[in-house]
Amino acid sequence: MRKVLAAAVVVTCLVMLSALSSAAMLEPVTIKYVNKPITADNADIFNSAKAQSVGLISVSQSNHLGSGAVPAGDTKKLQTNARYIFDLSAEAPAMTVKAVHNGKTVAIQVTWTDKTENVETAIDSFRDSVALMFPTAASEFNPSPLMGSKGEPVNIWQWRADWQAEKEGRRHLEARQPQTEGIHVGYSDAIMKGEFPGKPSAESTTLDYVAEGYGTITRLKEQPVKASGHYKDGKWTVVFLRDINRASGSDAELLPGKNTFMNVAVWNGQNRDVNGSKAISTVWIPLHIEAAK
Amino acid sequence: MIDVFNWQINRKMKYTYESPAPQKQFAAVFDINKCIGCQTCTITCKTSWTTGRGQEYMFWNNVESKPYGGYPLYWDFKLLEKIGGGKWNAGTYEGKTIFEKAAEENKNVEGFLPDLEDWSYPNMGEDEIYGGSVNKGMHINSLPHPIWFYYLPRLCNHCSHPACVANCPRQAVYKRPEDGIVLIDQSRCQGYRQCVAGCPYKKPMFNATTYRSEKCVACYPKVEQGLHTQCMEHCIGKIRMQGWISPPDAPKADNPIDYLVHVKKLALPLYPQFGTQPNIYYIPPIHVPTPYLKQMFGPGVEQAIKVYKEEVHNDPILKGLLVLFGSAPEIMTKFDVKNDVALGYDSKGTLVAQAPITEPNVVRESYDKARDAYRLDTP
């Protein structure tokens, strides 16, 4: 049975978190100004940016869907009703971030370690994924790192490995669910998917959300965030792109010359990570956007 | 966790939310003794609701053979093992519900996510018998049968304390106050699969092309019009009676569901010990030994079987009601039996069904005097 360290911290312990989220000790990540066109396939844009490491802590869920749940005995020792628990003994991915902008487009590159490439979301499979979270309004004060709170919304950009694989034609339905081939597909399919599309578009790899606390995450009507990821040598590298001007008030305000904050979450499909089961940066990372030159 | 009263286990239990009774509660009674396992219910549901990509494997309504079948495989045994069984003491369940078992481990609901393989054999164990082999010349002339199987038709139980609702971290699953139907809001579902893991009956299912979970919707567009769901209406064996169930302390004797469940106690919930207070009730199969049935339908099994075997043929009301099953496309909210004819009424009081307890029949002599001819009647 896996041991959760006695030092494990309960996520719902707000006192502890507010202390953590003061974030004063963290070195800011700088979104560096570059005088170059920024596109998803231009790797050179990050040459001048400094790779900054981001510390992640693993979060376990007591009602985890897989075998990796927090052992009941251990949660009892913690004397808590928590459903989500910081698991300091679990290995968290090592992550670095690089970011640039050219006055028109912002590009944020995240690289993290992951021993396995998981590109399926089906009956019992779970994908790798990464998300960046920002306050929607840039200010000196940060909203709650627990996905914002009422009146203090956050903007979340989530890239999904399954959609990336689908875009690249590496994903087939019959491999991930039973009774697929030769079955008639009725008209209801088009009606349902017209009403509730799985992805914003066939080419999507990313979702742009707004949230005001747990359980409030909502897809934005406009989906201005694009991302592209690839897996190589035990590492995922994902590059997020967005216009520096935001599409709506629910998108993150990224103003050249100003500061804001960022938080990161990583899901490992191999661990059946989904929902609150993930590794998170836990504290707001100060983000400085260099002035355009 | 909040204390709620679950009448099926005859005690208070812990549940995640306050669950006030809806204005009406969707319910149905299935007479297992009449189910022939034809799967017409399964197919009418399938063609109505789940013909899309990502839904190929889904059967919101399914019929499995017990004891060996299950869709997904061993959905019930796996959960029974997890909650560890429990004794009934004079109608009160003394074991742990899925909510109580989960609370020990700081979870909302004790459950599990079935594997891909488990959904792959919806008809596994079909017609497989328990109790040994059937030998040549063997004749079974007593109840219960030493060798047995039975069909168990299943859909979402639209539970009064739904585990899918309790386990959803973002309240995308909800129970409608107007009719107690449990639905997943597709615009809110994030596809976390906690409802799939939490539902003891495994009726929410994950759609791998919309990345959301789906479930039986109780054909709510039909129910809103006062009509039976597809699976109820198209049942060939006429084993199903759909309606609205009242609380146990206020049964209405002219309400078909209340009469069967509360008054006569002939129809029983499926695995009441799970604690969700399911609303599809079953008349247990009388040919099956009671220990297995008690595990599945609770301690009321012996009484229900006694009523079915001994009371029905002496009770014109009950006999009439059983004949009324499947007699109209409209939901019969009231019934009556007059002059050996069962009458069913819709919610407006309109007569929608008349079913004679005994069909009129004529016995014809094999010799026809008028024509001076013999007829070779086939018996």
C-alpha cells in the first residue's frame, strides 16, 4: 500500500493555501518580447526565452477512478473529509516554461516529463493533458488558486493529447470501444453532435474555459486559444498560442509591460488522471509580460 | 452528508444532498415471471436513443440472464463484494449502503469504473442455468425449481437518492423536481466518468466521441405527454406497468404502482441495500430459490412470492391489475376492476384501457350439426 506522507496537505485547507498563494518567493516567468512572426511550427521563437522550472505537486482524489486512489487507511490518519489531497510522496512531473510575444501573439511553451504517452479517452482510458490558468483581469492581486471564486473568475486553457492524436490521424474509435464496426449510425448522431459537439471544431486540440470556483468550469463561446503538442523521449512539449488582445472579458488579460499570474495543471492518463486528480503548481506564478519594443 | 430516510431499507442513511421528494416520482413495475427475454425493449430503446457514433456499445435498457449474465459484466457482484454484504433485521438493512461504505474512505459513493471488456458482451450468460444439468426424462414439478435462470430487464432506476448525482463533482447530473427523472446536462458534463463509477446499476455510460456521459432519459418527451416510455410501450410480454409512486406512508389504492408496491407488497426494489432507493420494482420470479432472490430484492421476497402464488387468483382487483399491464400507450395513473374487467385511466381520468380478466371464449363442437360435417380442431 502506497503511503501518503504525514506532511500531506489537505487542499481544502484554505488557511494553508492562502499562505502558499502569496507567491512572493517565486521568480516571475517572463513573457519575452521577440520581433519575429509567431506561429505554431516556428520553434526558433523560443531561442531567446529563458526556461523556467515550475514545481508541481501531485493531487490525489479519494474517489479516484483507478487503482491509484489514496488508501483509505491513510486518509483516516489525516483525519479529514477531503476528497482531494496533496500527495507529496507521489512523483510529480518536472516542468519548464518558456514564453514569448511579439506584440500581436503570445506563445507559451510548457515541457514536462511523462513516462507514457496516453492519447485515448474512452470507456476506461484517460488522456494526458495540460492546462494553464490565469486571472481574467490582470492586477496585483490574484484570485483563488482553486479555480477562482465567485466574482473573481479565472481563464483556463486546456490542451488534450487525445485531440492532438486525432488531428494527426492517430486515433481510431474501434480501438477504444466495443461494437463499433458495421453498426448503422442514425440521424440522432448529427442532431446530438450539432447541439453538443465533443470538440469546438474538428481541428481543435484545446479548450478555452472560464471558471469561478470548483464545479463551475464553462466552455467559452469564442475559442481563441490554439495549441500544439508532441511527445518525444519521455517528455511532452506543448505550445499554446493566443492573440495578445483577448476575444472576450472571460479571457485572460495579457498586457505588454504589465504583470499577471499563471497556474499549471498536468494530467497523466496512465494514472487515470481526470478532473481533480492531477499535478498542480498550487501557487500563482507571477507572470511578467515584457513591453513591446 | 445529510440524513435522509430510505423506506426500502427502513432506516435513515447518509446522503450527499438533501433530497426532497419530487412532485411526482417516475416508477414502474416489471413482472419477471412474464419476461421472455425477447429484447424488444432493448431494441426499441436502442433505435430511439443510441444510434450515434460513440453510442454503439450502449444499451440504456438491457435484459440480462441471471445468475450469470450482466451488462456490464458482474456489475452487481463486484459492488456487493465492495460493500461487504449485510444482514436484514425484520425489514431493516443493517449493512452498509454504498454511501455509508464510501464515507469510511472519504468518498461520496462506493463504486468502480467498469473496464472496456466488461461492456463488450451484453448477452453473456444468456439462458445459462444454475443448479446442475438437465437430464433426459427429467421433469420438474415443484416450486422453486432446482434448476433455474431468469431474465432481468434493466434500465435507469431514476433513484430517489441517486448515486450518479452524488458523485458528480460539478452537479451536471440532476433529478427533475417535476417527475423525478434523473438526467445528465450535456452542456455541463465534463466527462469525468464519476457518474459511471458511482451508479450501482451502471446506467450512465461514457460517449467517447462527445467526451461526455449519457444515460437513460426515461423517454421524458413521451412521459411529459402522459405516454409510456418506448421500452414500456413496446414490451411484447406486457410485463411492464409504468406510473408514479407515492411515498409509502401515503399510498393510493387506485394507483397501480402504489397498489403493487405499497399495498400488496408484490413488487420489490432491485438491490435495495445499495441505498439509492431505486424506482423500478420487480415481481420476483416464483421458480427461483429465495436466498438468491433475497440478495437481489431484499427481505420482501417470500411475502411477494406468497402473494403471487396464493392471492392473485382469489383477488379480482390484483388479478385485474396484472392483466392491465401493457394495455395502453398512455400512462395509467388510476385503475379499477369492475365485473371482471380491468379499467385503466390516464391522469385526466379518461378511460384508456379495458382488459377482461378472462378473455371471452367459445368451445366449438367438432361435429357441426347444421352442415353435418366434422371439424378437425387442433387442440
